Amino acid sequence: MRLSKDLVAASATPMVLAVLASGEDYGYSILRRITEASDGRIEWSEGLLYPLLHRLERQGLVSARWGEVGGRRRKYYALTRDGHRELEGQASQWSVVVDTLAGLLPSTAPGPTPGAARA
């Protein structure tokens, strides 16, 4: 299944903020964690992630620092206080959307078929 560009764009910020809520992380690891959390159904490119991280940094929602592990330089990102607040707000908004969609979708539970004759 491939997600629409609109859905990817709308969900990217809360997903990245959610990953960083558990502690600082670097780009490749963020990509891997999102792929794993979605059982491989969501796979982002670096071309999607890094511009988003830079925008979140400009907005003050994440901070960044350079670090070195095993001789490799990596940029590590962490949520700021504003980032935690933004995540809470976005998670609440997504809950409303998911609950509304669930309420609008036909139930998959067995039951009478609409328009079926009643005895």
C-alpha cells in the first residue's frame, strides 16, 4: 500500500516529533524507527526527512547538535519544550481525525445488511 502525498505531508511532523519524544536521535535512525513502527508500510526518503527536521529546528520545535560515533559525524535532534507541547497538540488533533473516521466507516462486525428484509 502506498500512502498519498497529502497523508504523508500531514502526518510527517507528528511522527518525527513522536520519535524524538523518547530521546534524541539522528536522521537514519528516525527513518528506520518510522519504517519499523509501520511494519514497513511507511518508508520515507532522506529528501523528505531532512528538510522537515530543518524546518522543525527553525520553528524551535527541535534542537540539533553534531556528535561523533565511531569516527562518523552525525547530527542529533531532540525535542524542545515547545516541541513537546506541539506533539501533544498534534496527537490530540490526530485522535479526533482517527475517531471521526472510525465513526464514519461502515462497521466490519457481522450484522444485518442494510436494506435486508426483517422477519
